[in-house]
Amino acid sequence: MKLIIAAIKPFKLEEVREALTTIGVRGMMVTEIKGFGSQSGHTEIYRGAEYAVNFVPKVRLEIVVSDALAEPVVETIRTTAKTDKIGDGKIFVLDVENAVRVRTGEINDDAL
Ligand SMILES: Nc1ncnc2c1ncn2[C@@H]1O[C@H](COP(=O)(O)OP(=O)(O)OP(=O)(O)O)[C@@H](O)[C@H]1O
Ligand SMILES: [Mg+2]
């Protein structure tokens, strides 16, 4: 299993969620965060104004999927969250050791 962590622009959340659902993602965590990338937030536009501070609001997605679904998830986020402007986000992929569905005790791929 893989954990995909992605920082995306907040207004892209619904479109990305819908696209991921379509390719078979059945769960995710969503957190409102602030962050910065290679421009340190300085020149990035958010809601029409240049953001005055170093941190820009983003949405963080955490998605655990089977190994087979990892690449499609990355590609779907990449193509859906893309606006061709700076600050479109970043995607990280990590290995996951175990997963457990609390209600049933199912583990790993069956727990996703
Ligand atoms: N190296 C990193 N580690 C952890 N999070 C990061 C890293 N780089 C970017 N992020 C997160 O991703 C968000 C978006 O980054 P961003 O898209 O601005 O990256 P970038 O490298 O500056 O690319 P671009 O030049 O397209 O803006 C940041 O606000 C931050 O939350
Ligand atoms: Mg940037």
C-alpha cells in the first residue's frame, strides 16, 4: 500500500475529490493547511491579491491506496489540480506498512 500526500489549491479540492472517486479511491483525509514552496509564498496570488506573508493556504490530502492504484492517483491529482500557475502543489508517495478497518478488523488492502 502507498500513502499519497498532496498539497493542492483549495478551490481544486472538489474537482480532485470527484476525479479520485471516479478512479476507485474510497477514502481520504483532508486538512486545511498553510505552506510554501520554492517562491516562499512571496509572489503567489491567492484570491486575487498577492499574499502578504510567507504562508499560502493549501489543502492537504492523505490517501492510502493499493500499490496498483498509486500511480493513477498521482496522475489524477497532477492533471486535475494543475492550473499552470505557481503554487499548484506537490505530491509525495510513501510506503504504508499496515491498515486496519476498525469496525470489522479487516487488514491491509481489504481495509481500504
Ligand atoms: N519540499 C516540500 N515539502 C513539503 N511540502 C512542500 C514542499 N514543497 C511544497 N510543499 C507544499 O506544497 C505547497 C505548494 O507548493 P508549490 O506548488 O508552491 O511548490 P513549488 O515548488 O513552489 O512549485 P511552483 O514553482 O509551481 O510554485 C506548499 O504550500 C507546501 O504546502
Ligand atoms: Mg510555489
